[in-house]
Amino acid sequence: MVGAILLGCLLSPPLFNWLTALGRNNAQLNELLGLRDLEFDSVTTRLILILVVLGLWPAIRIGRIPRIRFGDRAFFPPGLAFGLVSMTLLMGLGFVLGAYNFELDPELRRVSEWLEMILGALIIGVLEEFLFRGLLFKTLRRATRFWPAAAIGSAFFAIVHFAKPEQLVGTVFGHRDSGLQLAESMFYMGHEAWHYFPFMLTLFVMGLVLCRVVERTGSIWYAIGLHAGWVFAMRLGGYLVEADKEASFAWLYGPSDVIGKSYAALLLLVVFLIWWGLPSPNDGVTVAEEAPPPKPSYEFAGGLPEALEGEPRPPQEK
């Protein structure tokens, strides 16, 4: 983890400079990807996250970390659909109650904004579910019961999201020590006012819901789809609505255009947690490490068992 942070801080300045230069020299590519509008802190944090995942992969391959199994991919589409629909309905309710006013952001006309929303939601869904539910939660789950494992994993999930680096304002060129300067405040939380505490609580409950989904379905793919659907719907809503701070239900939806920072999102997640959190027979037991299915073998002492008698035998090597 420390190595990934250090390497990310060292590599982010040249990467940031290369991406912005690419945007300046290629107008069409910049229009498509918005390279000139990149923020240095975003490039740094995303690079660190990618390096953390890449650093874990060799440890998983050699067996130092238990192998992570994503489960059935068929769970991804329904998870994605449920995330999109549930968050869209919540924002629509805010519009009906007068907490939001419709205001189309001109930036939404750019193809790069749509690509960033779609790819960003998918990447966040895959990487964060791999780390927090696939690695952290499942590792804890092998050592303890469901609720302690989910609570510890979700607390870490919330803290990592809430602790953001202090942005280097006006960074247009990354110097060799720019990343290291950013690392000094990587977990600085002083710029976040206490009224953002509901957002941390929302992230914690969101983590519990996603842990419960993985526990119930046995697949990380549903959680990936659900997470990606929520992220995409929230980002899209930020381009379509503006919070009305004087509305009667402003206390429920909050002053921010990001619905994830509202009590409404927290209440929705609590409902989902109650719905998916009904007692399960496996809640009070630990889960053994997942093992790959055994490979079929035709090597039996004394010949084939009765269940396979009459079945064609594999060709014998001469």
C-alpha cells in the first residue's frame, strides 16, 4: 500500500503532463476525452488505486493472498439496472418535491463528459468492489461472522472515500515533487466541514448493503453493477438538476447537487439494508476459503466407478 502511494506520487506528474500535452496537441482527442480539463489530484488518486490493484495481483497469483472469485457474470446486468433505476427514482422524487430544479449543464453536450461518466462508473465499480468486497470483506469473512466483517470493511470503505488530498490549486504542470506535496495531505480532512458527516455515514451503510449483496448472491458482479449504476446516475443528475436550498424538503435532499451527500440517499440505503439484511443461516458462521472446482480425472484405482460404467473412456496414449 505504501509503495503504491509513493510510486503513484512519483509517476503522476509526468503522466499528468503527458495527458494534458496530448490534449493540447490533438483537438479531436481532447474534445472526446477532455484531457486538458484533468485535475492533478484526480490523476494521482486514480493512478494510486490502479497501482494498488496491480500490486495485489502477483500476491494473489502466488497464493500469498487468497484467490478472489467474482462469481457469475449474469448478476451484473440486473445489478446495474437496479442501481440506475433506484437512484433515478430517488432524484425524480426530489424533483417532484421541489428539492431540485431542472438545469441542464452545457458540458453534457460534450461526448467526453458522457465517456467519463460511463467509463468512470464502470472502473470505480470494478476496482472498488475488487478491493473492498472481493479482497477486504471476503478476507475478513473467512475469519469472523458476517456483521463484524461487513462493519469493519464498510468503515474502511467510508474513511478512504472521505479522506481526500488537499488539492494543489491551479496545477497546470506537474513538477517532480508535485505528487509528494499532494501526499503530505493525502488523508487531510480539515477542509471537509462537519455537515458532510452524513456522507460518511451514507458510505458506511452503502458498504454494508454491498457486503450483504455479495453474501446473498455469492457473486461480486451484482455489487459491481449496483455500484456502477449508482455512480453513473448520481453523476448524470449533477448535470441535470440544481438543489433548491429554500425548498421545503431541502433538509432531506441537502444543499448539494450530489444526491449521495443527502439524507434521502442514506434513507434509501437503510431500506435496502433492511430488505437484504434479513437473517440468513450463514450469518453466524465463518466462510471457508473458496477452492477451485476439482478437475475431472479418469485415474481410478480398480477401474471406473459404477456411475461412469458404460461411458466412453478417454483415448489411451500409446
